[in-house]
Amino acid sequence: MTEADILKERNNIITLAREAKLYEAFSSFEALLNSTPNWDISEELSRLQTSYKYMLTYMAQGMADPQKEQIYTELLASLYDLIDRYCNKTLPRYSHSLYYAIAHDFAASGASLESIFGSYSEELEKYRLYADIPTDEKDGNKVVELARNVEKGAIRLFNFVWTSFRLSQGELETLKRIMTSADTPSTLKQLLLSALLLNLNHSYDENLLSLLFDVYAQFGNTDDDIAMRAACCIFFILHKYHYVASLSGNITSRLDELNGDKDFKDAINIITLQFIKSCDTDKLTKMVHDELLPGIMNAGAGFFKNIKRNKINPNDLAEMESNPEWEDFLEKSGFADKIKEINEIQMEGGDVFLGTFSKLKTFPFFHDIANWFIPFYPGHSVVASSPVAGNQLIMNIISHASFLCDSDRYSFCLSINSIPEAQRNAMLSQFDSQNEMLDEMKKAAITAEAKISRKQIATNYIQGLYRFFKLCSQRQDFENPFTGNILDNSLLADIICTQENLSLIGEYYLKSKHYDHAISFFKKETELTPDYPPSILQKIGFCCQNLKLYGEAVKYYLKYDLFDNASTWNTKHLAASYKAMGDMEKALEYYSRAEALSPNDLSASLNIGHCLLELNKIDEALKYYFKVDYLAPTGTKALRPIAWCLFLQKNYAQSEEYYAKITAAGPTAEDYMNLGHLKMAQGDIKAAIAAYKNCLNLLDSNFPKFADNFNNDRKYLADCGISFHDMALVLDIIHYNL
């Protein structure tokens, strides 16, 4: 078997157990052991099966068993633990992942957590002693060298904690002492929290999860950096393993204790929202790099030519800002709105820079997994050896720029280091007091001592996690925790599933067009209390409508209609859903009501015309189309249906007048198709063929599509007296391009 085969079977066994199909889970586990034997695991599995059979036998005999629920829970927990232990024993023989390679090296060296931490502490003491020497007596290269030795020790600690499967009791006590001691640097504690997260992401360990709770309890009110990272780790692990963590009385009691802690509940709510927003990161990246930037470059070619023609230096920001053409170009091109949208998303915590920094994650620095998680601090060798280290203003900006996570800050310093010295000096010289951006930042009093909010800490940490699981060169070795529906998390339900949170999350999903997710949160809100606001019904209906679940949309719009039958918006969307279902009579009924509610709303009148046309009431439809055309003479929405209705009435001359207006205003392929039909009906074959060719051109010469559209309209041509053979001949003329 391959590693992939074993992991697939593991996931299958876990799924069966979660679905309470223990017989099938045991059978699948037995089959897996037959393929890759392990006698110790086989014996334990046999013991679990025997216990389960005894429990089933008692039940089958009708015997009361007050411990049945407890036994069943313990069996499930034991099965989950056993499959993890099996994988840890078996996979090293099949896997080439970095996790098992590092674990093997530690096992071969005989190193312990205590000894590794001891070595780290020695290097840290050397660094601290040298740091106490007066500045003018210190060798900068020596400082960087000593810092690197400390960093190597921290990386070794990280790797040990990450790759240790089931730490011994002694090692757990050592790790807890390291994590809670006042002598341990905060940066190391933060780094080791990420190591714990990766360890638990690989396989569930109740002892390590308990340690995360201990760390949060220790620093919840004293160190926001540690507390919020610990809370993030708790969230991700409970999100992934809620099905097994919920079986532990220890974990559930720890959560019960924290449920009364407002700061913890606030932290989980912040993390939940940021976790959800991370789901849009790829969409935002695509928007910026596939839509916004290429569009600006293409549409702005003329603008930049004009800039060059007028001898304006595009690299001079002050000169560019004084030129109104840039602002005018953005407004006219529509990119100002797109930039505004992206800026709003960023202000709300959306990550719009993944694509930008993805190109800066190839430095050798990121070959060490630990360096993806090391908190940014000025004493790190990458920072201390960077040219920006001597510029306090730039360092403050890098340290406190809210859109940068820690790994991005290191990427920035590394990229500066890689620039040739002359260009680097020229670039850094631009950062002076005349730069408006820097002036604004100084006015905002950004200093090294400025306090960062808990929300910002969580946002940046989760962004850093997302970058790791998305961009790390070894990402295939890690299960991505940014998956799943948080509503499945029964352990955090009491915190997450409040009416305020459900509404907030539902609104976010609605705004970001994740309609399926939005529905689940809005529906959960309606289940939570009978006093939910009726507008939720509209929102569920709208989501269903966008998912093309028109029957469901009608159901919810009608429910809202019971609360407010004077809502034009609801009435129009109800009508649109009926129309999409093909129920034109009902659609006509509600569009007529919408028109009565809002007589100046011409869209309702236009749709009434469409419904009447679909019902073959052409004369009545025309009245509404003419009404729209009369009241909105500069619009073109009514021109097409008017021209078509006149064609159906065989009023060819007047229809031709309207098609002339349409072709002058910017015709579509369908417009040319219909014009061709009109010319055929008038007996002007030459003009008809010219129109059909224009239609084909707009379809990118896709003749099969053209022929399908033409054939769909044969009944209208036949009604105008066009013979079957003439239709066929015209198609071949177009096909031959005669």
C-alpha cells in the first residue's frame, strides 16, 4: 500500500465511526491491518471489538446497562486513538514527508526536550550577555551570529514539539514549564504554540490540547500575543477534531470554564469571523491579479502614453497626485469602484496580498517550517542584517502595518536584502519626511510601543497560517485546516451560535456571495429564536434564488409576504422566481402588484411586458413596452422587445425602425439574428444574409451555436411564410460564407 492508500483508509474508518457505524469501522480497520500488519495494534483492536460485542449482547438480551453510553464513548475515543497510533507506527515505512524524516532524526540522536531546551538556553544566555555590552564596543556581525545560534535552537525546539507523537508525562511537564515560565522569551512561546498546532493538526492528542488551554489560562489577561495565538490554536483544533474532543470530559469541562470568560468568548468570535473571511482569500487574489491589475494595464495604455507625452514622471508620486488625469481615468474605467471594494474588504480583515507575497516565500529562510511562524521582532538576524534595520521609521511601519502578517514582514526584509545596493539605496531614499504616506503614519503615532489589538493579532496570525498551508513548498505534507462548516462544531456552538454572530456571519457570506453558507447561518438563526427579524426570510429567499433553487425562494418570499405585503423588493423577487420557474401567470400577478406598489418603477412594467409576451399576449405586451419607451426615451431596454413584438405582428416597417435604433446603439448577436429574420420576412435575402453574418461574427464564428439559435426560431420564420427549404438554403449560405 502507499501512504495515500493508508491515509484514505484512515479517513474512511474515522468517517464510519463518526457516523456510528462501528461494525463497518472495525471491519475496515481489520482489512487495513491485513494489508499492513501490526500485531500490537491488532490485539488492541480485537479487545475493542470484544468489548463492543459484549455491550451489544447485553442490549440484545434486554439487559439494563447504565454504563452503556460511557462504554460507547470510551470505545469511540479508543478507536480514534488506535487508528492514529497505527498510522504513526506504519507510515514511516511508506512516507517521504518531512514530519517523519525529522522525527526519525530525533529518535536516532536520542535527543530529549530537556536537552534541546538546555542548549537553546545556553545560546540565549550568550546572546543576552553580549547584548548588554555598550553599543560602541559591540561587533554587529557578532550580534547577528549569536542571534542565529539562538534561532537555530528555537527551530530545533519547534521541530521536536511538532514531530513528537504522544509526549511522555515528563516531556509534557517540561513543555508546560517552558510555555508558562516567565523566563522563556515570549517569541519562543508564540513559536511553540504553532508547533503544537502542527502537531495536533497531524494527529489528535488530548494532552497537548489541554496544554493549549493551560497556556491561554496563564496569559489570557497578561499577554495578548500569546493569548490570541493560543485561542487560535484551540479554535482550529476543536474545529477539526470536535467529534473526538467532545468525548472527553476533561476538554468539555475546560470549555465550560472558559464559556464564562468574556475575553475568551470575544476571542473565539474574532477568530471565527477571520476564519470565515480567509475563505475569500483566493477569490480576492484572483480579483486583484486577474481582473484589477490586467484591466488597469490594458485600459490605461493611452493614459500612460499621455503621461509620457506630457513629460510627467510616473515614478514621482507627488507629480502624479497633482495630475487629475489619473483620478479621471480611474473613475471612467470603473476601476475606482473596484479599488474601493478591495479596500473595504481589506479594512474588514480580508487578505488581499496573498498573491503579492506568494512570490516572496521562495527564500531559503522559508525552507525551515518554523520560520513561517516565528513572530517578527527587530533582534532576529534577518531583520538585524537588513539595511532597513537602521531606519526606525521604516521599521515601525513594517512592524505595525496591519495588512502584514509576520512571515510577510520577514519577506519584506529578505526582499530588501536581495536588491542590488545602488537600487536599494535609491529606493530607501524615497522614504523621507516628504512622503505623504509616512507623514500620515507618523501623525497616527505609530511607534514600537504602540499596542496592537487582540483582533489584529488574530487576523495577522490566521493570515500567516493561511499563507503557510497555501504557499509552503511542503504543503502537500499538511492537512489544510481551513475547511469545513463551523456550524458542525458542537463544542464551540454555545459561543459561536448566538443570534448576533449568526446574523453577522450570514451577512458576511451573503455579501461575499457564498449563498449556500449564508443559508445555513440564516436558517440556524431562525431555529434559535421564534422572534427572529422577518428580513431573514427575504435573505434566505434571495440566497435560494441566486442558487437557482426557485421553489425554495418562492417559499421564503411568500413567508415574508405574510409579514409585509407592501414590499416592492420582495414582490419583484417573488415574481422573478416564478418567472424563472416558468410560471408566467404567477409572475404576471406579482409584477402587476409591484407596479401598483411603485408606479414609477419601470422595471416592473418592463417585466409585465415580458410575461405577457411569454403568454403570447403580444398586443398587451406592446402597450407596456411602449409605456417604458415613452417614460424612459434615453433607455434601450424596451427597444428590443418592441422591435420583436412588431415583427411578430408582421408590422415589418415599424419593426425595422426600431432595429435601426438598436444597431446604432450597440447590437448583440441576438439583435443581428432577429434583424436577419425581419429581412427574410421582407424578402430582402441579401440584407438578411449580411445580418446573419454579423451575428456569426459576434459569436466568434461559432457556426453550431449560430445554427442552434437559428433553428430555435424556425417557427417564427415559418409563421412569416418562409419555406423550410429557404431556411435550409440560408443556413448553408452562411456555412459556406458565400
